[in-house]
Amino acid sequence: MADRTDLTTVLNHIGGKDLPAASGTTLRLIDPATALPHGTAPLSGAEDVDTACRAAQDAFPRWSATTPAQRQSALLGIADAVERESDALTRAEVTDTGKPRALFRADELPAIVDVLRYFAGAARNLPGAAAAEYTPGRTSILRREPIGVCAQITPWNYPLMMAVWKIAPALAAGNTVVLKPSETTPSSAALLARLAAGHLPPGVLNVVCGDRDTGRSLVAHPHVRLVAVTGSVRAGQEIAAAAAGGLRRLHLELGGNAPVLVHQDADLDYAVEQLSSLAFYNAGQDCTAATRLLLHDRIHDAFLAAFAERAARRRPGAPDDERSDFGPLAGAAQLAAVSGLLDRLPAHAETVCGGTPLDGPGYFHPATVIAGVRQEDEITQSEVFGPVVTVQRFTEESAAFRMANAVPQGLAASVWTRDHDRAMRASRALSTGIVWVNTHGTTVSEMPHGGVRHSGYGSDLSLSGLLDYTQAKHVML
């Protein structure tokens, strides 16, 4: 890993300017691959949040009056800037997260650019009802209009991607934004705002860095009309309660705990190959990670053995280690959370591989497979958010559906089978916002990404995601 002799300084971006916190207070940024400080970011307070929200409010009349073509042009310009400055964005993201540099460049950056370009096109294709006479002598028209100032709070697992998933549809619909990135990974979002400033009027996109108190101030600000969050279930519940007083609209993409149903007729070699990679991508710090294997009794033992053998070969490593398959956990707190779940495993659970954090420096944890868990176990019911997969056994299809659905979360699931009818039954029976068949984890800009139950409500991506940032107005003539 390259030596860094100087700490980097991340700044807020408010009203088109890069600014420190008004108080001068900062947060230390820690490189999770080394556990050493690499920079500082503002610890923004209520004054900074107020300045950002006022800037967004002042910019709203002008930005909301732009044509869809003008908003498209701005988003396309931002997409080009992301491609042009990919090296700087990669450095910012990788230093904050520790994820493998090559994987970020190959997997995440192209998807980020695609989302920006998708919503650039979607800005000119807002769906709406046709004008018609639903009562004699009166013509009804449905307008789709922007909501106003949108507060957006994004997580630490995919800092740049989640920022773009939030920013792009909001801007495409004509809203203005105040975004608060995670306190541990603000660098790429702050850089994105600076790049976007060349294509947006001042105040349209603002980034304020800070901690949970910063987020609380943002959610409660009177200028905010919509709050969009990607984060934990606990964070979503707290934000929903705080937003209720101002009757602010909510868009919540919260935790997941994805079941993976592998039936006896699946292509087992292919499923092992795919799932042993997908389950541990980004060190399992992914709300759609393939975390709960539900294996049919006939193939349970053979599949488990093959999967665990592949998992044991998955190698955590530093960003520039070309042999690494995934990076460290996000920090000491996340490593402690994952280790705590494993330390509290019941006696009937079996650690097939992994299980113990690696020696430092850095917050590395090996790929871990836990067999023999039961439905009521803490590790089954919890979102681990680490490189840990649990394994359960089923015999009847109906039992697999019950086990899959018997957790609070409902974001994503996958089913592995050669039987088309079984796949269709699963797509109906699984209580999740996304169901994959013989694949897992793939997203496309054209399709919605969102969950049910404790995984929240509202959609990222797709025209559904764009509509979430609009409000309907009936006009009768």
C-alpha cells in the first residue's frame, strides 16, 4: 500500500463552495486496511446544516424550473466528470473503505456512471396519465412535480454508489439535495459534489459531513420535504420517528438478510461457484449479500462441503493486493459486531470454516460458514453484514419458503433450480422486494431496488425511483 505522509482534508460542499464546519471541529478518518488515520472531515453542526438547507431552498425555484433536457445535460456532464476523474474518485473511495482497488474500478465505477446516464434519460420520460374527460365538460391532467429540498443519508459500504443512487433521481426530477455521507466514508461524496459543481447551479447539490447528530439536524430541518436513507433498520426507525413531526416524505432502503434456496435439481457446480463469490463480495457488507443458504436435504452435505472449500479459499487483503477477493470490514466497531455474533453462537451451530478475525493491522475477517443453525438463532435473525454465511436444511418446498420469510427483513432472495414452475412459485412466495433465479446480487438501472417489512419502502433505481422524488398534481380544466 502506498505510503501517505500527509492527512487528507475533506470539506463540506455548500452553495457551490468547499467549506469546513463553522465550529472548526473535525472527525478523524481511519483507513480500515491499516487501522491508521488518513485524513479529517468536518464534524458539521446545526449551523452548517442550516446553511446547506437554506442554499438548497434558495436554489430550488431556479432548478425546478429547468427543462428535462437541461437536467439531462447536467447529469450527463456529471457522468462524464466521474469517468474523467475516476482515479481521484477511486483513491477517495478505496482509502475510506479499504476495498480492492481493481474491483471498485471494474465493478462499481461503470455501474455508477450508468446510473447517472440512465436518470439523465429518465428525466425526459416521466410517465403520467393522458389528458382525458373523466366527467362531462371537464378535462383532467396529471402533473408530476419536484418535491423540494431532499435530505439524503448514505451508508459506508458503497459510499459513492449509494450517493449516486440517491442524487441522480432527485436531481432528474428537479429537486435540490443536501446529502450527509457516513461519518467514516465521506471522501468520495464530497469529491463528487465538487465535480458536479461544474454542471449545476450553486446550492442544487450540497454535502455536509458529520455524525449522527448532524443527520438528526438535517432530518429535522424545516426546509426538508423528503428524507431518503440507506442504512440499518434501527437508523431507519429513528429517522422515521424524527421525520413524522414535519410530515416529511420518507424513502427508506434498510437492512437485508437474504435467503438463498438451493433445490436438489439445481446446477450445483454453477451454484457453488457463483454463491461462493457473491456471498463474500465487499466482505459481505452488502444488504443483498447471499447470507442464508437454505439447502435441500438431498444435496445439503455435498453442497456444504463444496461451498465451504471454496469459501476457505476466498482471501481478504489490502486494496492493492491483486490476490485479494475482498477487503477489510469497515472499522473496529463493525469487526466487533461480527465477532460478537460469532462468539454468541449456540452449541448446536458448527463453524465449518473461518470464524476468527485475522491478526492486524487492519480489520480483516476471513470468509466464514456456519452450519446447523436454527430459525430462532440470533445469527439467523440478524443482518450480520460481514463475510459470514449460515446454512439450514429443508426437505419440503413449503418449509423452505417459511424459513426464508421468517426473519424481519425482506429485501432480496434467490432460488436455484432448473424447474421453471418451482422458480415461479418461489417468486410469488418469497416476501422480498427482489427475487433472483439462478443468479444473485445483480442490479440494473432500469429495475427497482427496494424491500418490504423491516427492509423499508420506496425504490432506488428505475422509473419507480424517479417517481419517488415527485409529487402528483391533478389539474382540471
